[in-house]
Amino acid sequence: MKTDILIVGTGAAGLFAALHLPSRKHVLMITKKEAEQSDSYLAQGGICMLRDEEDYSGYFEDTMKAGHYVNDKKSVDIMIRSSQSIINQLMEYGVDFEYHHGHLAFTKEGAHGRPRILFHEDQTGKEITSKLLKRVRERENISILEYTTMIDLIVSDDNQCEGIVVENSDGSVSIIQAKYTILACGGVGGIYRNTTNFRHISADAIAIAMNHGIELRDMGCVQIHPTTLYSEKPGRRFLISESVRGEGAILLNKNHERFVNELLPRDVVANAIWQEMEKDKTPYEWISFEKIPEKKIRTHFPNIYRKCLEEGYDCLKEPVPIVPAQHYFMGGIKVGYSGKTSMDRLYAVGETACNGVHGENRLASNSLLESMVFAEKAASEVAVHIDGVEISDEAGFLVDYSKYNDLKKLQKDNKEMVLQTIETLKNELIEKQKSKVQKHKEIK
Ligand SMILES: Cc1cc2nc3c(=O)[nH]c(=O)nc-3n(C[C@H](O)[C@H](O)[C@H](O)COP(=O)(O)OP(=O)(O)OC[C@H]3O[C@@H](n4cnc5c(N)ncnc54)[C@H](O)[C@@H]3O)c2cc1C
């Protein structure tokens, strides 16, 4: 199979990139499951937008502070400055954000100095991604292949990406050649036991990049979400969005006492919960919705309310058990400001990619925004260069199919390799942070 531009992944990043590629070029999107099964669909809290010029320094500072001030400042600036344009485009695509007295309504989440998050009930990701998908399906130049899994890249001798190797829905292996390939494969949740992510979103692109020596960045920076609904059932952990705490929910230990400021950055709150769990010798702590008016819970958080009820907890009447779980990956395939990787003709966007915008820790509701800002930039750059690129007749000869005889083992080894790398680098980062705190104490 051949296409002009191949996009791997149908989340917000992949879809937004597809919509910004020239309509005279054929775009093929592939996805591991159904097109709707992306983490972008799961986003609850919302999407940030710069409210006005006065908000710029506060928004910049909140993003940098959450990221421990190691964020790439230019990436942060690009993201914030592009936010109003992204929101306008989304509204043109038909996305319905909440309004209050005729104006866009803003909510607040942890570590934001002021409300600057747009939302649609507690299903903002579904609202945005379903509208993007609808627009993509209307475009004649874009096709989507579901149940098709990228298992490798095709790389020429001069280090150019000629396309990918895929496992088809019937288990057969074949190749897709492309002038440009854009990786939009999401995060790493599927390699962890406790995660809020879909299980099939499991660091595939990152593993494949590692196997080809493509540059990576910030690989130790994994985000744990402090509040997921505790359950003994296997599978994905259900998120209790940060905006619940932004609207007044509080965290309680087993004696029903508060133990942390709920609006501190995610890593700080998650650590506080773990410490309390250790003290209490329990596998969870509690979140109480009692300070949020019932009407607000029913209108702003209907999905969370329903899900808690399904698990046997009425959050209007009682606290709900919560536990931290893997949620987001700040690191990934190293890219420039237009999503270009270290390999020619290969781009990466969204959670798979890392341009340093989140630093060591992502500020809540910055990721949908970031995914679309840099997806648009990648699409624009590809559009500029594509006419000068030809698909090679040699690509088929570059593939050694014997490597894929035992796909299960290959995929298992890949997951273990990424997990081990992340955990080793994460532990190094924690040690570095501890010694920084120690040095700071000594100086004081
Ligand atoms: C529960 C939850 C709540 C969240 N809430 C928010 C929020 O309120 N605000 C916010 O900004 N962010 C939120 N996030 C984060 C945000 O949703 C994601 O970071 C963002 O949507 C990532 O988009 P993406 O397009 O990069 O990847 P995804 O949306 O994860 O899409 C990845 C795509 O890649 C495909 N794929 C993966 N591997 C392969 C392969 N090997 N071959 C083929 N296809 C493949 C998948 O099938 C999928 O289509 C939340 C995340 C979760 C899990």
C-alpha cells in the first residue's frame, strides 16, 4: 500500500494533523483499535486557553512551575500564543464548550492561578475528538484503517523513513509506504499495571524509535494522577478529574482528616497521598465532594457521578476511595517545534512526542492543547516539503519479515525495554530532586 502522508493514531493529535494537510494529498490514518478508542476521548477536565493578554504571564508561570522550570520556554510560548486560534478552530468544527451568561465558561484545576480551562461537562475529550473525527470522515482525501498496528518503521540506508510495517486485522504482516510518516501514537499507560490510559496505548512508537536509534527526550518524566477511583477490578483506572478538586473537593485520610492542599501540582499531591496510604496502611485514601453544590456535581460532573454510583459510591452522600495511577508521559520522541524527529521524513506529535513543553510535570489540561498546536505545525511543515519527495521502489527490499515471526514476544520485549528505561531514569530524576532539596536546605 502507498500513500502521500501516513498518520499512525487517531487521537486529537493525529486527527488535527490530518485536517491541516493539503486536501490534494492522500492521507492514510491507521489505528490499533476502533478510531474512537484513543486517550483523547477520555479527557475529562478540559482544555486551556489564554484568556487575555493579562493572563499570559500567569499561564506561562503556572506551566513552568508545574514543570519544575525545566520546560522548553519557546514551546510553552508557542502553545500559549496558539491557544485562542486552536479553540476558534475547534468551535468552527462544531465543538460545544460550556457557556455562562453568554460567555465561554472557564473552570480551574490544580496548579492553575486562575480559571482558564474550557470544558464540556466532564467529557471534553469526547466532545473535541468526536467532532474532529467527524470532520476527518467528511474529507475525501483521508482514509482510516482500523485494527491495524504499526510494528516497525521502514528505514532506508541513508536514514530516511520510507513508511511502516503493520500487523493487519487478520494477523498478516505488510508494509505501508509513505512520503512522510507522522507518529501520533499517544502515551505509555499500557505498559503499567495501574493506569488511566487505554491498555492498547502502550509506548509502541517510543519502543520502535529506540530500536532505530531515533533521539528521545525526558524519558524519566512520567506523570501519576493523584485521584483515580479505587477498584479491585482489572483494567483501566477511572479518573476523578482534577477539576473536581478545582471546584472544591477535598482529600481525606482514613480518619477523615485533610492532609494536603488539593490544588498543588499533581506530583506533589500524588506523593502526599502515597505517604498517607503508607501511614494508614490502606491501599487508598478518600475524596469528598461535600463542598461542591449538588447541582454542580450533576451538571458539570455527570459522568464521574455515574461511574462512582456504578462502583457503589454515591458521591453526593459519601466520600469516594481514590488511588494514584500512571496518567501521562511528558517524555517521548525528541522533536523540534514543528514535530520533526531526528529521522528524515518522520514526524511525531501529541503525547508520543517531546518538545519539552511540559518539563518534568504537565500542568492540567495543557495536553489536548499541546497535541493540536504542534500537530498543526507538523502538518504545515510536511505540506511545504512534500512535493519534493518521491516514494522509493526499494522500500520492500528494506524489510526483513523474519523479525516479525513472533510478534507477541517482540511486543512484550518492547514494552519491557521502555518500562525499564523510564523507571531507571525516573529514579535518577527523583534522586536528583532529593539532592537539590538537600542542598537548598544546607544553603538556608
Ligand atoms: C482519563 C484521561 C483523562 C485526561 N484528561 C485530560 C484533560 O482533561 N485535558 C487534557 O488536556 N488532557 C487530558 N488527558 C491527556 C490527553 O487526553 C492525552 O494526552 C492526549 O489526548 C493525547 O492525544 P494523542 O493524540 O497524542 O494520543 P491518543 O489520543 O492517546 O491517541 C493515540 C492513538 O494512537 C493509536 N496507536 C497507538 N499505538 C499504535 C500502533 N502501534 N499502531 C497503530 N495505532 C496506534 C491508538 O490506537 C490511538 O488511536 C487525559 C488522559 C486520560 C487518559
